[in-house]
Amino acid sequence: MDGVGSFGAGRTGTAVDPITFAKQPQTILRVLSWIFSLVVFASIVNEGYVNLGSERLHCVFNRNGDACNYGVFVGLVGLLACSFFFLLDYKFSSISSVKDRKKAVMLEIGFSGVWTFLYFVSFCFLANQWSRTKVDDLPLNQGADAARAAIAFSFFSIITWAGLTVRAVQKYLLGTDMTLFTTEHMDGAAPTQPYPSSSPGGVPAETTEAYQSPPFTENNTTPTYQVPIY
């Protein structure tokens, strides 16, 4: 069975209106998640490492290289995932198989849920390490703005990825709208034909024989009484 009205999408092969697609809450959340991931990734890569008088660069988060590496990983993978799912959302209506649509929605639920959790860990981890960072570790307050941006947009990413998870779950719960599929077949079905008659030419033979009871004739003759002759 083709993916007719399944998992929140329209009929298979229907044209996607770019304006309508751009106004969808899921698209808006996807774009915001892409921007937030880009900010987290770029902030740490560009200004998340400082030089403290040696050739070695140190992470601004309490000189903990794991904090910077974790933030870069979550931001970069989230950035690439948003790009992938954005294209998947746009091409979702062209997927004809209901099973493939279901797999795509389940993949989105799983990834969005995991990345919501990972961004929560990122926010807590970066905020904790930043609170332990000493002023002496940041000459001229270098990298402070980048650290605050990474923490703030990690928090914002929790909200957007959680929203994407909820939207994906709602899409999964919609399942397949069998009403559209049934209505389409009922509208195109041929009207029911009566049983063919056994008469030649297919014309039902009409019963012309009338069953009439014979006329009731009543004999009203009365017996005559003859007087005997003595």
C-alpha cells in the first residue's frame, strides 16, 4: 500500500509548497536547531582555546580539553543531523512506502531524543567547568564570550531538540490515515450491479402469468317439493 496520508504527510507524489513548508513548526525548530548547533560549534572552535604563553592551546573551560571536545562534537554532529533531517522533511511526501516513512519517523524520534539529552549534558558540563575557571586562566578575558555563548546556546538547543522530539512523536502517533485510502477506493468503485437474469439478452423476464382464482359461482337453486298424489 502506498503512503497515502500516512505519518502526517499528504498523498505520495504531491508537490511541496516551499512557503507552506517553511512556515511549519517543525521546519522552524529545525532551522533554529541548526543555528544553535552552529553557534556552539563555531564558538568553541574559533575562541574556545587560549594560548597561555606556550605553544600548547588550552580549553577556556577550566583548561579541560574534554569539555571543548564534547562541545565541538555535539555541535558538529547536531549541525550535520539538522541538515540531513531538513532534506528528509522536504522529501518526506515523495516516500511511497509506509514502512519507509515509519522508519524515517522512528529514526527522527531516536536521534532527536538522544541529542536533547546530549545537549542537556553539554549545558551542565560546560557550565560546571566554566564556574571553576579562574580569572588567571583567561588573560585579558580571552574566550569568555565564546564560553558564555556555547553554554547559552547549548541550553537553547535543549528546547529546540525537545520540540523536534515531540513533533516526531506526534507524527508517529498519527500513523496511517486509512480514511483517505478507503474513501479513494470507495469513490472509484463501480456501482453494484444486480444479479444477471437467466433470460436471453440479460433482460429480466417479467412474470406475466396472473394467478386468479376461478370465479365463485353459487348455485342458488332451491329444491322443489312435490306433493305426493294419493
